[in-house]
Amino acid sequence: MIMKKSIQEIIFDLSNHLILLFWAIITIYPLLYVLFSSVSDAGRLMSHRGLLLYPLGIKFEAYKRVFENPMILRGYMNTFIVVFGGTALNLMMTCLAAYFLSRKNVLWKNTVMVMIVITMYFGGGLIPSYLVVTGLGMRNSLLALIIPGAVSAYNIIVMRTSFQTIPASLEESAFLDGASDFSILFRIILPLSKSMLAVVALWYAVDHWNAWFSAAIYLTKRELYPIQLILREILIQNADSQEIYKMTIGAGEQDEAQVAETIKYAMIIIATVPILCAYPYLQKYFVKGVMIGSLKG
Amino acid sequence: MSREILPEIVPEKPLLAIFHRISKDFKKNWFVYLMVLPVVTYYLIFYYVPMYGIQIGFKDFNIAKGYSGSPWVGLKYFKMFFDSFYLWRVLRNTVLINLYELIFSFPAPILFALLLNEVKNRRFKKYVQTISYLPHFISTVVICGIITNFCVSDGLINDIISLLGGERNSLLQNVKYFRTIFIASGIWQGLGFSSIIYFAAISAVDQELYQSAIIDGASRFRQVWHITLPSIKPTIIILLILNIGGFLNVGFQKIILLYNPATYEVADVISSHVYTYGLQKLNWSYGAAVGLFNSVANLILLIAANRVSKKVSEISLW
Amino acid sequence: MKKTFLKAACFTVAVFILFTTLTACTAGSKTISTTSSTAASSISAAVSTTAGNESVYPLKTDVKLTYWSEMNPNVSANYKNAGDTPFAQELAKRTGIQVEYIHSTTDEAFALLMASNDLPDIIEFWWDAYPGGPSQALKDDQIIALNDIMDEHAPNFTKWLKAHPDVARQIRWDEGYYIGFPCVLGDGKEVYVQYGPQIRKDLLDKLKLSVPETVDEWYSALKGMKDLGVAAPITANKGYRIDFLARAFGIVIGDLKVGAFYIEDGKVVYGPMQPAYKDYLATWRKWYADGLIDKDIATVDGNIAKAKILDGSSAATVGTVGTLYTYNDTAQKNIPGFQMVAAPLPVLKKGDVNKYPFVENQYTPSEVQAVITKQCKHPDIAARLLDYLWSEEGIILANWGIKDKTYTVGVDGKFKYTDFVKNNPDGWTVSRVKGGYMRSYASGPFYQDVTIAFQTYMIPEQFEARDLWTKTVSLEHLLPPMRRTASEDEEFTKIINDVKTYSEECLLKFMMGTMSLDEYDTYTAQMKQLGIDRAIEIMQAAYTRYLAK
């Protein structure tokens, strides 16, 4: 049926598009700024204030400096392992917990929920956690980046909310047909929660991608370093040494301070592009119409 | 003589009744409990076992002696925090910033998701959405550098102001504008990424509801008001509760990068205040004490929000 | 048939090789453990017979020490482990001591290390991070003091301390012990002053003014530049170090915490509480009102400040010798004739000498130290290793590197870095070369030779800056590195934090005129209420203790 648009609707659509376009323009600026800065000439960049709408003399010095570090490729590999392995584990655990918490008539449901929420507010701190993780023998293993962060309370709660919106009638009829909890979870609930799964997967993946602190304290073998840790080192390597090492009689570092800025930007691009590429794959789950025709009877 | 075959109904002792309830529940739900066992175990091992570390706020931490060996000092560090001349200012700023964020930064992603949802052109939608979450991945340091650049007297924003006939002003040195800049830039950076979950929630709404509404002649606005919003209400409310449960948290990094003595009055928050103590890098007792205070206050707010929500909307955490 | 035979043969050979290497390893370690004790005793025997003779290197020992330190990015750029660097290998060769380097990359790693109770032999770190400081670590029996083994096993360091009693006093703890090998800046005035005021000479020439020396001359110079079109004559990174003007009045502002305390007439004072502070504020206010100070002074960050200098919006700032080169080199393209030179710290009366320069002490307690832990089984050998860097050859190795590879000695006896350092053929930056061949790329437990800085000066302005800023350096007001006790420190921290916040706010308000100078008394009254007098008392007590050492 073709809808005739009222004048109101046309005006709304027009202004909506304009607002969103405006938003897109002002929001893409930071990325463009970083991108242009990363290929700009360091000296010219330093003298520049205000809006940066194009790169100031294309120079790839910054990228060269970053990539000449032999550990870059290794870093990517390690991060990929952690992202994929970690996210897989995360999703599994999150779904199990969310399923549990979304059931009705389960006696200990609220207790578990409270137990989980409390961990969002209280924790033992660095040393006790460190002792537990190393006590389990995870030192110098990528497992230390995957298992201690196996699940996030916030994400469980969000997932639970999504599970709760699935009509009970679906589950009941499946239950009456003799389905077990597992098949209810896998055949009914998960397929209908694809979009939420995608979001939570994205959240976990981004967190894994950005993580460096756990790696810094649990890994002493540099071959295991994730990309963020390596990039962080490179950034410090090129920062204004005077600020970091007060007593360094470091007049020789003056040329490096200039390049440091551009390296900082190159780093952001290098660290961010992969994760940006992941999003379009997940976008298709946000398309409408996931639950077509399931609500019959 | 025939005796009554029916058993006598004896009222159970309360303890026994509880025990019966528990075992009945176990018999029925044992599999579900099994399913959640890994998660519970995980939390026990990685959160509850190390939980003894929480006492560090009450002790004069000595690394060599560890937690049990360090001397107990009770509320010393809490007092240190509460004795600060700027305590009330810092608390007030923290709460106010969170309040403004609640009013502006919380609904913004929802509105954005709804508006973008109305766009029919798939490609436009996709591009705008992707672009919108890009700033989230740019580090805070860079974003604050851009903000500072825009806000100086001869920066972009002042250029626009003077074009519109206004007077140039060093924006970040003005107490009137700090919170606005802080929150607006937060929306700028975070809107896209925060809206993803609302997109997901919207996409899960049953299409048939829309179709029947259209047949009934509902306008697009009414569709949104009566179908979309109610469908994503649970998501919104849960996120709202969690947001309130974080009311004493304002990250120190962005504050420190943007504030200066001219705006301490409105910008200094709990985290930045503690940070500037510039303690020996590892004096944790003080930071832990303040953190504990933060957590307790936040938890109280969370419980209150949860209760209110339960009564008003039947949606709650527990 | 043949294939399987071949496979079996290979397999057997492989197993055989594996077996022999394993046994060789274990056999080797067996010999280490049996000879270590004899090695140690033979060395102590050797030392006691050749008392004070430093040519005891290379030691004949099989002991392997474990050395924990933060991995410096300049090293990690090219080497996986500090032990791979030519410096470490040279050090091992010369001392005869094998070292296994263990690295951390975060500050928290130090706490975790200490909490693990599995300590390496030597730990090099900023020991102030230990709760209670290094003296607490000593009390906790985690580390050892050097006093007992210094004379015998660290003769170079001991000799150096005897030759520098003032610095020795700074390093020595109030209770009289030495903990760890410190980081010390070299002798020579040049090391003290590394930054100062800088101003555009080409604009001064246009105004027919000379480089300003007095406060009034600064005023005229900046005013003149403003009239020439410079919008924000003087600027700096978030107002950083712009307290150079205060120093003309005899006020030190620094970081408004410990940095604002100094000595006046033998007593410890706090800059913003001195009477002359009011006069400074009045002048500062006038400068701001007349538009001489950047209107955005409080928010301008490092990048913006640099950009302002480079595009001509500003003409003066406070910076390091290094930035002098950066400015002059980069701005040439935009502004022909651009010339940034160093200016002396201003004074009130022409001809006076500013007695409050931007100086640092040769030794700062909060710097890195290399400390020998209690768990070290061979403290004497550890001391020998660390002591080497205090011998004549060791100092040269740490600062200059390897002869003819990274430095040469001219006929006049002057040391110079080679082109390998300054224009590395592989494109390595200066710091990275240093990272591989020396230790002078960062602070460390050794004596830093001042003159290495001048090796990388590129333009005459830098040499002139150095000479100008160090010409009349006086240390009479500088606060020595004192130590507060733990309880004093707690009280002090509480007070000084609020004092700093309040002072910062008022300083800015006075400058911008939001707070009128008529309210100055409310300012001082409030400061007293915040406890500034008690803070001064605490510092005074520490100072008295220091003098009594």
C-alpha cells in the first residue's frame, strides 16, 4: 500500500535528514583530523592551529616509525587471538547467565543477580586479583587476557533484558513440546536475540581490542604482547622525553618531539581501523524484521 | 471400623517448609542451575576470593606485610577525604555533572536512534550510523586537544560567535560554560556508540505490530510513540537504573585535560581531586577509601532506583 | 623400508642431541652452584688484600644476577631485552658479571613484584613508590643498606661520595645510611638550568630594543610587540613555569606544592605567603590587563602554545634549550627572519642578579635508584656491578658509550659523540642509539655527565642560552632534598593539596581581576586557615634535620 505523505511528514523527513547530515559532518571531523595529522609534515602540523581540513604535506614518516617495530605483526596476531577467543567465551558465559536470570520461578535467581551486581561495585583491588590469576598459573599466557575478563555484569544485564522481551508463549509451547532448556536457549531465544547478541559481541570485542593493562602486568614475554601494548610503548618512545625523564639532559630529543605528535595519530589510525572494519559485519543484525512470522498463535 | 484413609494435614514447621521449597525448586530447575554454574564459579574465583583486598581502605598498607600484616587504621583515610576543604564542592560538582548528563546525555542516543530509524534510505542510514560512532574510538587526549583548540579565544567556536555578533570569550576559562562544554563534547564523542544498543532494541521489535498499526491508520509519530518506544522501554529503563547506579563516577582524565584553576569551582570532581593529591604512585589506602565511599553511595542509589522502578514500571534488576 | 629406517635414524639422532644438550645444561648449572660460593669468597679475599684498588674488574665469577627495571622505550625500539644491548654486553665484559634483565612496563608492576616476595637481586625503580619510601623497605627487611659493604665492595662510589660531601649529605638518609645507588646529575652549573625565558629577537630588533633584563624592560618589550600586532605576546603551556616573573620579586611559585618552598635567610618559606607576593600579583595583573599575557593562558595546552609561537601570535614564552631549536628550525618556513633567543631571568633593578633561578638539586630523592634486595645471595657482587658505573671508565661508558664507536676524544681532551650517534646510518634517532650503547638516554643509577647535552645542540642560540642561563646561577635559596617522616608527610599532603588548589585559583583570579588586590588579606587569612603555617613548620623541621646530618 503506497502511503501518501502529508506535508508534515515531508517537512519532518527533510529536517531529519538535514540534522543527521549535519551530525555526520561534525562527527566525522575527529577521525579526519587524526587521519590528516598522521600523514602531515610534523613541523607544519606543529605550527598549525584551528581546523584541519586537509593534510599538511603528505609524509608517511609516522607510519614508517610505527611499522619498523618488529613486534607489530605479532601484536596484531595476539590481539586477534584474544579478541576472537575472548569474545566467544564471553558470549557463551553471558548467554548462560542471561538465560538463567530471565527464567521465571527460579528460587535463587535474584540472589545470583545481586551477587553479580555487587561485583560491579566492590572489588579486591589489584594485588589480590593478581595473586589469584597467577596462582592459577596464567602468568605469561594469553589466557590471562581471556579468562579473568570472561564475563561482564553490565552485559549480562543487558542480555537478560533482551531475553526477557521474548514472548513467554513461545517458550511455553516449546516446553510443552518437551524441549530442554538448552534447545529453548539455542533454537528460540538466541535466534530472536541476534541484534542484542551483535551489540554485546561488539562491546566485548572492543574491550578486548583496547585492553593493554592486563597484558602489561601478566605478560613478561614480549612475544605475547597485544597490539595496544606495543603501540603504547611506541608512543612513549617518541613522546617528549623531557617530561618523562626529568633528569635527562635530553636536548637531543628535540627532533623526536616533533614527530611524536604525528606518531600518536598514526597509532590511533592503526589501532582503530581493524575494529572499525568489524562493525559493518555486525550492522546487518540491526536490520529490522528479525522476528518475522514467529508470533502466530 | 474403617479408618480415614486420607492422611492428616499437619501444618509443617517453617524450617521444614523452606527446605521443601528449596528441594522442590532444585528438582525442577536443576538443569538451569547447572547452566549458570560456570558463571557463578567465575565470579566466586575472580571477584569474591580477592574481595579481602577491600579492607585496604582501612589499613596503612605495607607491601611487605601484606593485607593481614598491615596495621588497621580504621577511618583515618576516610577522614582525610572528608576533612578536605573542598569536599562539598567536589561532591556537588560530581553529582551535578551526572545530573546534567542524565538529562541530556542519556536521552540523546535514544532520540538519535529513533530519528535515524525513520530514515528510509538504507545507505544514508548506514553511513550516518557508522560515522556517528567513530569519535568513540579516538582517545580522550586527542578529543580534548580538539576541544581546547576550538574553545580558545581565536578558535572555531569563537569565530562562529563573533560572526553571529557576539563577543569572543575564552570559553574554557569561564565557569559558566565548562559544564556545557564537558557534556556537549561527551555527547559529540559518545552518541553514536551509545545508540547502537537502542538500534538493536528497535530492530527486535516485531514488524507485524507496525503493519497492523499502519492498517489502522496510525501516523509515523504515533507508531513511534505507541509501538517503538514501549518496545524498547525495558532496555531504556534498565540502562537508566544502571546509570543512576554510577552517579558518583566522573572519569578524571577528561576533567583534568579540560579544567584549569579558573574552572576548578565547577569542574573539580571526586576523581580529579583525589588524583591531584599526587600521592606516591602507589599509596592505595587513600584511593581505596575514597573508592569505597563512592561504591557504597552508588550502590545505595542503585538500590533506590531499582526499587522505584519496580514499583512504577515493574522493570527492575531484582 | 628405507624411509622408515631413515626416519628412525633421524629420530635417534635428534633424541641423542637433545639428551646431550640437556645433560650439558644440568651439568653446567651444577658447576655454577658449587663454584659460586668459592667464587664469592675468592673475590672478597681478593678485595681485602688489594684494599681500595678498583682494578678488580673483570671479576672471575660465575654468579648470574637478576636485575629488574622498567624497560625504557628507547631501548625496546631496537632490543627485546636490555641484556641484548651493546651497552649491557660491554658492561658484562668489563665487570665479568653476568646479568639477567627482567623488565616491567607499568608502575603497578613494582607493587606486584614487592608483594610477590620473590625478589630479584637488584631492583632499579623510583623507590618513593614503595609505601613509606625506601627507608620503610629497609625496615621491612626487603632491601639492604649499603653501609656495611660499601667500603669493600663499592669503592668507586665511596670515593665519589667522599669527593662530594654536599651531595653525599643529600643522598644519605637522616639516620645515616645509604640505600641504593642514586641518580645524580653531574657537576657543573650547566646542568642546573635547562629552561628559561625565551623571546623573539627579530621583533626586538624591529623595536630597537635589546633583550629585556628588568621587569620594566620586559613590559616595554611585550607592549611594543603587542603594538606590532602580536596578539598574545607571552604564552606558555597551561601557564606552566610562567612564574619566571615572580622570581624577579624573590618569589618562587613552582608547582605550588613542595616546589614553592625555598630558603630565605636560613628559614624555610612558602612563596605565595611572602610579602613580596602582593607586589608580584600587582605587576602580573597589570600585564594581563594591558593584554600582554595570552588571554587563554590557563587553557592553552602544549600544542597550542607551540603553534602560537610558530605562527607569530605569541612572541615570548618559557621553554627548554631543546625547544629553542624546535622553534627556530620550524618557524623559518613561515616567518622569515624568525629568531628566538634566550633571555635572562628578569630582575627588578638593572644590574641585579636574579637569585632565584630555575634550579634543581643534583640529587632528587624521588628519582630512580638501584637497590640490592635482601634476597640477593651475593650482595657483594651486586655492589660491584653497580659500583662499576661510578668508576672513571664506568662513568664514561654510561654517558658516552664505547670509544671510537659512539665517542671520540679530541686532542684537547674533549669528548665528542660520533656521527654514529648524531647521524646514525640506520636512521636511528639519537635517543635510540643512546639506548643501545649507553645509559644516558634516561635517568639511572649513575652519575650523569653534564656535557653530553651540548653534543646535540644544533644552533648557536642554544649555546648562548646555556651560557646565559647559567652565568650567575646561585643556589643559596634552593631547598635541598629533604625528607619528611611518614606522619609528617601525611599531615603535609593533606594541607598542601588544598593550599595548592586555593592558591592556583586565587592566582588566576588576581591576574584576571576577578579578585581585587584589596581582598589580598582575605587570601592570606584563608591560607592560614588551610594550615599553611603548619606545612611550613613541617618543612622547617625537615630542613633542620637535614642540616644536622
